[in-house]
Amino acid sequence: MSLRVVGKNVIKPDALEKVTGKALYAGDLKRPGMLYARAVRSPYAHALVLSIETEGALAVPGVVAVLTARDIPGENHVGMTGNKDQPVLAEEKVRFRGEAVAVVAAETPAAAEKGVRKVAVEYRALPVVETAEQGLDEGSAQVSDKGNLCWHKKVVRGDWEKAVKEAAVVVTGEYRTQMVEHAYLETEAVLAEPQGDGVLVWSTTKSVHLDRKEIARVLGLPLEGVHVVAPHIGGSFGGKSDLTLNCMAALLCLKTGRPVTMTLLREESMQVSTKRHACVMKYTHAADARGNLTAVRLEVIGDAGAYIDYTPAVMQRMIIHGAGPYRVPNVWLEGRGVLTNNPVAGAMRGFGVPQVVFACERQMDRLAEKLGIDPVEIRLRNVLEKGDLLATGQQVDHVVGLREGIIKAREIMDSCSPLPARPNEKTAWGIACFHYGNGRTGMNDPGVATVRPLDDGRVHVAVGSPDIGQGSNTILAQIAAEALGLDIGQIELVSADTRLTLDSGTTSGTRLTAVVGRAVKDAAECWRSLLLGAAAALLNTEAGELRLSAGPGGGAVIAGPKGALSLGEVFRRARQANINLEVTTRFDPPTTPLDDENGQGSPYGVYTYGVQLVGLGVNVYTGQVGLHKVACILNVGRVINPVLFEGQVEGGTAMGIGYALFEEVKLKEGRVLNDNFNSYLIPTVLDVAPVECLVLPISDQRGPFGASGIGEPSTIPAAAAIANAVSRATGVQYYNLPLSLEEVISG
């Protein structure tokens, strides 16, 4: 298929504003009479709240308002899913260090900070649950009155026990992964300002429509009383589910009748924002004498932190993807989410899949070693093909491409071997495979798009999901232009404004391109047919004789044998004739819920597949790991915008390198010990080798023009490939992340 706009390098329209510093983020917004808000946060990770006295704060010059839980007019609980267990302001008990118990608004930041110090809170400390394993111990302190086990499910198919007994070889291992910070450049921020009888909220959010519902519920307002907009956003990576922050600012705005801004300090953000789940994973892999997998068992325990939040969604993905992208007839994949007094764990790039891919791919290398075969070969013998069954029983109805990817990885290794070695360095290659379901798991997940003409001859396309910096607005505009047969400049793309868009879901789960993009394509095609039909009536001709195309001066023209009309003219004449030229379309991927007993079903309608290859060296004296070459070989269907695609792959790989080698939230009794970038290590340009990005020419999935997503998948395999390479270089098996100098040497 020959495409005009899709597949081309279109520059993001906000790129110049961002690089010149003109782009306004939520923390940059200013309003006349604006107040500054700061939260009063608990110094304890687990404590009863005995009393809160606000009189001292109200006496501080410049302090205008102090709110506690008793001042909330609506419900005092929020959540990204149905588990709305987290209070906006704690009432009887705090469950993590830094949890807000009150919020202060003042004329200046200094007055707000002084007011915070003057709020007198009396606590009674309680025992702290520091790990998920501790949380499961009998007699452990109870974080919730419902117990510490907050989620427990499994995916089961076949007879796992029988397969293990009959296997030629069995490999077991216990793996541990760490809690990780999102480390976005922009911290969480919000501005709430009065709007009629309600509020207008500008937020660093990935979900304006969800935020609107939660804010309205907390404020006790009708839904139409809350308007939420996402301005420019400085990264999310699954974080910035800022429900409590949004609600605190909105409550103060409602109380004072004045605009209220609230921006977290970096140390504050790193203490209270959501994190990647720390996990303990026990794996068993069984195979026959040729290396064909016969069974996989996984038992994973995830640290949910103090509240449930995204834990069910994250851990369900873990067990769904727990057998890897392999053909396995017998599986038992079981997960438990456990409440602790650590920061709340939530969504982070990969939704739990990086954890299980690290452990599962380590198992594949160990299995190959035990069988005496090459790590590449064992993967070739087991990778999924079209027609195979996934662990949930879903049949793969598309070309997977992993076999071709692995063969390409082997060609790269052969052409680049031996790897160059620095002094005192041992070198090796590592390989890892992955698959990733796009969208929400086994539930309704509609992308929604609206298309209508503009008087100036351009086409208006509206979606509710925010562009969080990855360039989704550009991608969606390209999809619309391609479907309409127009140039990109003729598309006005509007997103993330609850007054101007319908709810098209959150920017999460790698769903924007595959799900929302498909809705945009369908809406554009439907609108084009409607438009040509209206123009045919106006020109007294058949719709099939008309063509929509770019016209002079940047407008669109509808032309046929009996004349031509500009899009603006068609719109004006159609409006006079009461012809509706607005189309809204939904695309909901075909999925089925997983059954409660064995987790069988079809969780995703679109999948991304890939292979990552890493060549590296390990200093035998210091344990330092240096990357020489990284290659990502991917089946993502059609690439909509190559330069944005490569940016996602390079950035996601860098994040995966940090996860593998450096990053770890250090905790002691719920306190983050490394709460800024001088102590929380993230990779620099010196730590990341150039990333070669290779796309397999396959485009047969349900996404627009056959496309699937890459934002999260780009991070998933890096830690696994690096760990496998380090293990091969040193001859030592590794079971824990990060692979710090100490871990590599002591291993």
C-alpha cells in the first residue's frame, strides 16, 4: 500500500516551543490573585492520626486557608481503577511517609511553607511493613483493615505438575527486582481556577476525563461543574496519576474562590509519587531433551505500597505475560499483590512486564546452558507463531515475527564478533525476547474520535487522551490525514480537554496508536464518505465521482466532473441545508475477560513483539558494565512516524538500561533515602550505547494501517538482555536487579 503521510517524518508542532522554552507546563501557569498551596505530610510511614490543629497556620500572615479531611464536601477517596481506597487527605491513619493530612493555601510560597510548619498534628506510630514478604507473614502489622493481601489471581492451562515430572530438564530460580522511580523532568503540578460555579483544572495528567470524574466526586459537584485540561506535559512513563494533588488544589480553589497552584518539589515527588512494583518471582521451567518447553510455573509477589491503585492491572499483566512469547502447553502463573507502608506502586513503562521478562529470559538462558544448546537456538525452537495459543488460551491470529527477529539478531552477532574489549574486560552478547498486549486487559477499552470540518477549510479531529510528550498528537494527525487523503497541515488535532473532547481513555497501556489511532482512522474514513455524499448532493453528481484533496492555500477541495468546492464552502452550504457533517467513531479491540478460575480468555486485540540484542563488557576487577552495541528488532506493524518511533525506542531502551544497572529506590521504614538525582542514579549519555533500531516489514494487525504501539515495549527487554550478557561474560548466574558494581562482583 502506497501511503502519503503515514511513514513520514513529520515534526511535532510543539517541538520549537519546547526547545526554545516557550512551552507552558502546568507549573508555569500564572493567574491574577493566585494562591500557592503546600501539603502537610506525615513524617511517619504508618501511624494513627490523633489530632490536627490548624489555628497556628491560619495565624501566619499570608495564609488564606487550611483544609483537612473534615472540610471535604464530597467523598474522600480516589483511585485510577475501581479500587478507590486512597484518601485525598488522611483521616484516622496514615499508611505511607509523606501522605497528606492537610493542605495550606497562601499568598506566597514562603507563607504556604511557614503555614505547613505551623499545622500541629499528633500521631501515634504503628509498626511498619517494609516488604511484601513481611506483609504476608502471620502476625504482621495490617496496612488495611481488609488485610495486606490486596490481589491474588492465576492463569492456568494444561497439567503443569505432570509435565514437570515427565520433563528431561527442569530449571528453577528465585529472582528479585527493585522499586524504581519514574524520574520525569517535570514534577507533578496543577492549577485550579474558578469557572462559573465550578473549577477549571490544568494538570500534568494522563487522563483528563478520569480526573474530571474523581475531582467532581471529591468536591461534591456535578460532572459539568469540573473542566480538566492537560497543558504541555514533561513526561509520564506511567506516572502522574495525580488524583490527590488535583483534588487538593481544586478543594482550595472551591473554598477560596481564587486560583490555586501546587507543584511538588523533587524530594517531595520522589517520596510520594507512584513507583514500579518491586517483585519476588519464583520460576520453574521444564523442557524435553530437544529444548522444547513443556511447562512454566511462576509465583510472583508484588509490593503494592500503601494503597491498591494500579496493582491489579499491573500484576494481571505480569501473569498474562509470565510464560514469555513462547509456545508452552502447560502453565501455572500466579500473582499476589501485597500492601506495605512503602510509596504506592502504580503503572510504570511496561506495566509489570519488565519484571517478568527479566526473570523469564534469565530462565531461558539457564535452560539452554543446562541442555548444552545456544541461547539463540532455544528461543528459535519455542517462539510463538501464527496459530499458536498464548498462556491465556488466546489464539495468535497474526504474524508474530519473532523467528525472523531472532535470526536477524544472530546475523548481527556473527557480523560484529568478536566484540571489542577494553582493558580488564570480558565481553559477551545477551539476547531477550518479549511480547506486549496493547490496551487495557480483557475489558472494554474504546478509543473515541470526533471529526468535523472547519470554516477555514481544515479538518478538526478531537480525542480525549493527552499527549504526554511522546508525540501522539502528531501520530494521530498523520493517521487522520492519510485516511482523508489530505496533507498534515490541513488537520487540526485537539486533545485532552474535557469540554472539547469525548473520553477516549487514558494515555497508558501502549494504547494511543493502536486503539485511539484506529478510532481516528475509522472516524476519518466515515467522515470522508459523509462529506463526499453531501458534496455530491450540492454538485448534483455521484459521490463516487468526487475526490477530496489538498487545495491551493492549504485548504481542502472536493472536485468532480461538474466542478469543485472548497471544504469551507461545502461546510457552509451543508449547514444552511441542515446537513450534519460531524462524525464520532469508537474502536474497541476484540477482547474477552479472563475467567476468575483459570485466567483464560483473550486479553488484548493487538500485540507488539520484539528481540533485543546487547553486546557489552564487564570489568573483572570493578564489576563495571560497559555497553558496546544495542540492537532492537521489532514487529510493530506499520511505523507511523519513523523519527518519533526511533525516539521512543532509544528513550525506552535508556530507561531499561537504568533499570538493569543503576536505578533503585532505597527505603528504610518507608522513607526514600535517595530522593533527588544527586543520589538516585539514572543513566547518562556515557552509559547508553547507540541503539540500532530495525523494524520487521509486517503490518497485519488491527491497529491503524496495521500499526501497534512501542512506547512501553521499548523498555521491556533491556534488563533481561543485559543480565544475560553479563552472566555469559562472567560465567556467574544473576538473579537480582539492579546489576550494580556490588551485585556483579559479589555474584
